[in-house]
Amino acid sequence: MIRKLQTTDIDCVGEIWLSTNTKTHVFIPLQYWLDNYAAVREQLAQAEVYVYETEGSIRGFIGLIDDYIAGIFVQYQAQSNGVGKELLDFVKRLRKELWLNVYQKNVRAINFYLREGFKIQREGADEDTGEKDYLMAWTQWQQSTDRPL
């Protein structure tokens, strides 16, 4: 089930954010994630966040700032089981267009977004980490024209 984040979810969601980032982004020093953990927890309470919950346990979440996907985070053990896709499909029904930044070294995420209809718009670099990234975008219109008739 996908539902809006509740205040009581912050601890669990924060842990998923930290664990997923440290395991996925090994090219960024651990201290970066630890230094940003408290700020992210505060931002979660103010953002538009949806959680994926099954059997009373949160397995992942997606955060939005308007049409920008701040991130999709799935518990490491629950990855590759459709949780991220369900979260993404959920917000695609809420928005006509979506965009995000993804680290170029995160090939698994890039492939996921390409498979889900996102297109690379341009290359850039994350100001905080200095890591190269891509700006990727998806639109309902684009998706409908990409499908065979």
C-alpha cells in the first residue's frame, strides 16, 4: 500500500534514506551522508512524501518537491521487487511531468529511469559532492507518444 508519510514514519524513513545512500553511493564519503542526516529528517516532515508499506513495515518511499523527484529510496533487501516502480507509477498518476537528478556513477538507477520512460536532458554536477550527474525528465505526453500504436 502506498500512503502519505506520517510523523511517526520519520525514524524509519530516515534510516532507509541513510542506509540506501551509503550502500548505493559508495563513491561519496560516508561522512557526507552522516552530516546531512539530521537536515534530511527535518525536510522529510515538510516535503510531499509517499511511503510503500507492506505487512506493517515501510519498504521504501518517494519524495517530491513540486514536479521534482527528490529521491526514491527502497530498503536494500526489498530492491528489485517492484517497490520503486510502484512508487514511481504512483507519482506519475499525480503529475503530468517529473524530473530528477541522478549520479552518473549510479548506473542501476539510470537504467531504471530510462526503462520507466525518463530521458536524459543534460549532464551536470552536484554542487555539494562534485559528482557528475544527469538531469532526467518524464512527461505524460512523451510517454504516450513513445508507445507503439
